[in-house]
Amino acid sequence: MAHERILPTPEAEDLLDLVRGIADKELAPRAARDEEQGAFPRDVFRLLGRSGLLGLPYPADYGGGEQPYEVYLQVVEDLAARWLAVGLGLSVHTLSCFPVAAYGTEQQRAALLPDMLGGEQLGAYCLSEAQSGSDAAAMNTRARPADAGYAVEGAKAWITHGGVADYYTLFARTGEPGSGGRGISCLHVPADTPGVQADAPERKMGMAASPTAAVRFEQARVPADQRIGEEGQGFAIALAALDSGRLGIAACAVGVAQAALDEAVAYSRTRRQFGSAIGDFQGISFMLADMATGVEAARQLYLAAARRRDAGLAFGTQAAMAKLLATDTAMRVTTDAVQVLGGSGYTRDLPAERLMREAKVLQIVEGTNQVQRMVIGRDLARSADAGVLGD
């Protein structure tokens, strides 16, 4: 990678060195092939778990790494730079662990987190539905009381790891229809629960190695002790998880953009036209300068938001800003990288076109960038009404 790290501790430096070694040895050599074949790298996630990388921001008492988000996100970035399916998969798994870690009982944490953080269990996060994507509070999946627990009926859409996850962190309506976010609860549902089934994976323009599928619940019975948090608390849990998840997507976007920038810079030094390296021409040099500036600005914004989170400060708006800037930057930088590589960039012989296809989804997942603008705009309005704008 072309950028210099500034890490808070020597331990963090050693951790990032370990991650780069795994990424270079285990991810980079197979990313293009497995994406071409649509092969899900379950073995990689087991390796990450056994290397202590699946639970970095969570408590050591349950097998986590107890690392600050500032460090965890840089791990996500480095993995995504080599293979987005793995970097994003780590982010989604971390998101799926959040409700148990933050809202679970002591018994639930002790029973569930060690395998979730150790790589034996891979998670998925079931919030979106076909008709309630950005408007998650309008979900229709129901969890009705039944046999000292719940009977779940409904379907979730666009679920990363759908069909390959070992458990689903599910948000379902336990209140009456029309109760909005107040009637939603969070359930931990093992994938082998009778009545739980995933559809065939979606046929996507990128990230073929990361299955995205609808997950259906047909009278799936979930014991009451697998509800996470209080009944009706689920929507608040989901929103709290998404604030952190958006930082994971921002880090993924910076990783993809950095990989594209590195590819473009390397090509610009070896490709010669009119007797000179094309990187010596102002048109290319200025394009690369703008790409590098955008990547670094996005990185610093997600790190600043992560430091707020680590300090216990409100960070939701900053997470939305980071996700917005980083993913828009990734789309622009990957597009420009293909342009720098010219005809070669449009072929599958080089990774630039794959990075461009992958970047697009990051503007959509964890809340579209239009939703991020809504979050930021509403915060500006609240601040102005309270007379604290600019504080």
C-alpha cells in the first residue's frame, strides 16, 4: 500500500503487519479466480477467526481482540484492498455480532460470542426486506408468540452471507402492524432452525464470491431466550449497529479505492507513449493527484469518526459522512483508474474493472448514499433549531 500508517500502539502495528501478510498470501492470489467462479471463501473466514481477526472490537473475555475501532477499521480496509468480499464479509459479521455484544444478557454473551468471534460461526444481518429497504421500520416479517418463544413468518432481502451463514441476526415485528420502529425486536436465529431457508444467490454485477440472497422464515420457532434485548427494542438496536456498520463500509470503500489508485500509479510508470511514461503527462498526473487526495480525505474522515466512537462521543452523523464520502470517492477513483489503464483497464486481465464493479455496491449497502444525506441533513436541521450549529 502506498500510504503511511499512524497507529496508536506497537500492538496495533504488529496486528496490521499480520493482516497484510494474510491478505498478500491468502487473499490476493485467489481473489480474481474465486470472483470469476463465484466461490465463497468460507475457509478464509475460519482463518481470520483463528487468527483473532473476527472479533477485534469486542471484549477479550469472550474471545475478542478489544481493539479500538480506529484499528479495527484499518484491518477492514487492508482486507478489502486485496478482496472486497472478505473485507465486507468481516464488516457484516462484526455487525451481526453487535446486538449480542452490546445488548445481550451475560448468559447470551457467554453462550454465543466465543464461537461468533472465534471463526466457528459466521453471521448475517437480516434487516432489509423487498419492500422496506431504506424504510426499515416498515418491515413485514412477524414474530408472533408461540410455545414460550416466537413463530417467525416473512422474508428478508439482500442478505450478505444468505445461505452460507451459521446464524442470522434477525429483526422482526413483535408489535401490531403499523407500530413502526416501536414494535420491532431482535432475534438470534441459528441457520439450521427448521423453517429457515435461503433462496438462490442474486446474480450481481460484482462480488460474486460473496453470496447475497433472500432468507425466508416459514413458521420458524425461536425460543424466547434467543431474543436480544427487550421486546420492542430491536429497531433502536438496529440503528445503533448500523452507525458502526457504516464505518465498516467506509473502510471497505477506501481499501477498494486505494487498490485502484495503486494499480493506476503502477501502470502510469510502466506504460510509455510518445517516448515518456504516461504518468509524466500532466493530464494523467493531475488525475492521479486528485485520486490520491480523495482517497486520503476519505480515510481521514472515517478515522476521525472512529476516534469519536472510541472516545464515547456521538458519531452517527460522522459515520454517515464517512460512508458517503468514501463510497462516492471509491466509485470515482475506480472509474478513473480504468481510464488511466485505457483499453487494458476494460479487460479482465487486470483488476481495475473488477474494482470498479465492486465499488458501486458500496454506495448502496448499509443505507444508500441518499439516506446518508438525509441523516446528515436532519442533524444539521436539529443543530440549527437547537442553536448549536457549528459547535
